[in-house]
Amino acid sequence: AFEKQSLQKAGVDYPPVPTRYRSFYFSHAFAGGYSAGYYSYLWSEVLDADTVEYFKEHGGLTRENGDLFREKLLSRGGSADALGLFKNFTGRDPYIEPLLKRRGLDRTPGSDDNKSEAQTPNP
């Protein structure tokens, strides 16, 4: 009853599309330290999407880019901090915008929208 009321209050209780999983189904993600491990999946997606964007911005899948990727990141494996290796490869901190775009969560304000401004990554 509580869950149904909460879904109705949030406006996401839509009878033609029944709830597939109840909230307790996800309890493993928040107990016993798994939450930190689960977050690492998202973080790896941030790095992946940003790496793809880096390649696009630097001429695509060229031999030169591949060699640089192998030299600066892949060949190092787990011998150094992953974020440090990413920065060594790209020359900057990771941007979340490529992942947001990949998932359709990027937002370009319309001409009549003055509530929010597009954010530009800080190098």
C-alpha cells in the first residue's frame, strides 16, 4: 500500500505499465558495501563515454590515436590510478556530458527557457 501510494504521489503509477520490480528488489544495492561497487559501474560509463568523445574530437579511430590510447592508458593496466591514467591520456578531468548525451539526458535550453543555462565543462 505504501509503495503504491508513493508511486501515485510521484505521478509514476501508470496501470497500463505495471511496476516490474518493487523497491525491496534493489535493497542489495544499498546494503553491505555494494553501493560503492555499483557506483563504479556508472563511473566506468562516464570514462567510456568521454573517451569515445575524445576520439571523435581528435580525428576518430586513427592509428595515432590508437597508439596514444595504448601507450598512455591500456598498457598501464592496473599499475596506476585509473583517473590519473585517464587524465594522462586526455590531458584533462573527465566530463560527464558525453554520458548524459548518450543516455538522452543532455538538455539544450529552448529560446523561451530562462530557467537553466547549458553548462560548459571546465578544463
